[in-house]
Amino acid sequence: MKSVLEPLKQEGLIFKRFEPFSLQTVGSRKKIGVYHGVDLQNRYVLVFVVERKSRVLQKDVREWFELKAKIENHYGYKILQNIALVRAPICSKAKALLEREKWKVIVA
């Protein structure tokens, strides 16, 4: 958990509540870490943590968008702030797609 919170803290993101979310609850078998929390401004935050050796492509990013929609449906409310903490090479088009959808991308 500390390895996830440290890069977020360096970006100025501090949370009241921060907990892992199991992707099995929405029927996914993806090998990424998902965390759900509430920041100091009472906004719901979703953090995707990706650690792998292969490059993150646009296809992967589109799958994240689908996962986010399933998670929002599970909780019953809209998540306002989305963060991708990527510890892998990321395709420039994938990063641009995330930024276009107003996701914060942190490459650690």
C-alpha cells in the first residue's frame, strides 16, 4: 500500500479513505491493482496501478474505461477523479487517450 501512496503523495494527493478494490466483484480477471478512495475535498477517486514489463497500449486503456464503468455501476455513483499509476512503458497514444478523458497519468 505504501508503494502506491508515496507517488500519489508526491503529486499532492492525500486521502481520507483509501482501500483496495477487488476486480473479481465486477467479474474481471485483469492483473492490475485498483484502489478506491475519498480525497480531502470529498471527491471519489479511482486509482489503477499497472506494473508490468510490456508496453501499455490503447487497447489496454479502453479496457480500463470499461472497468471504470463497471466499478461505477457497482458502487452506484460517478467517480470524479481517475488516476493511472503506471510502472511500465506507455505508448504515447495511450497516454494521450487517458489525458483526453481527463485521467491523471503518473509514470513511476
